[in-house]
Amino acid sequence: ESHGSDYHADYFTDLVANRSVEFIHNTTKLHPHDPFLLVAATPALHAPFTPAPQYAETYAGMHSPRTPNWNYHSTDKHWVVKEQAVMDEKTTNGSDTTFCNRWGTLRSVDDLVGNIFQALNDTGNLENTYILYSSDHGRSEERF
């Protein structure tokens, strides 16, 4: 199987969603009384932070949250935090772009979850399904 740069065929989060829905329908059809396990995992929200085309501009112009600890240099924290320099304009702009793109990638994850729920409902499996939703630790564009 090979993939390229055609969004409709290759955007990974959508590919996982489509195959998950297909799996639910096929498994229910072939084994209507058997339990099944589906794990739908995406790298969404991790680099390269590429949102699907329909969400590419959804958050354009927004800024990463400017909480009181945002871009604050602290010398009394863990060494990883102490090594972080105050962000200059270029780094701040990069942080904002990453923030917008990460949120855009999550819109596709929302679609994935919605499509899976719909497939479970359409096949009569929703009320007899345990759904576990998990995430890794993530990363903050702010400071600790």
C-alpha cells in the first residue's frame, strides 16, 4: 500500500476514521453477535501539525494562551524549564502558528470520534459498547 499527498486518500486521521467505520460495519455484518475491539489511534496534535484542508484556516490569527506563566523565564524550576529562554518575536509567532494548527488537527479527531459513534449507532452497537478515550500527556506551548 502506498500513499502520497492526496488529501482525500492520504490524510492519516481521516484514513483511520474511514477504516474504523468500515471495520465496524464489516465486523457487525460478518459476526453480528460477537464482541470486537477497535483501537483508533492517530498522531494528530503532534508535529508536523498539519490540519486537514477544511480546517487549515479555522483558527488563523488566534494566539496561544497568554496565561501569567506564558513566556516567563524562571530560574527556580526544574532544569528543563530553567533552560527555556524567553521567546523572541519569531519564536512567539511560531508558537501561535503551532497553536492554531494543533487545534485544526483536533477538528479531524472530533470528526473521527463522531464517525465512529455514528457507525456504532447505525449498526446497533452503540448501547452495547464501552468507549475508552485516552490521550498522551500532550505538550504545552506555554511555560510550566
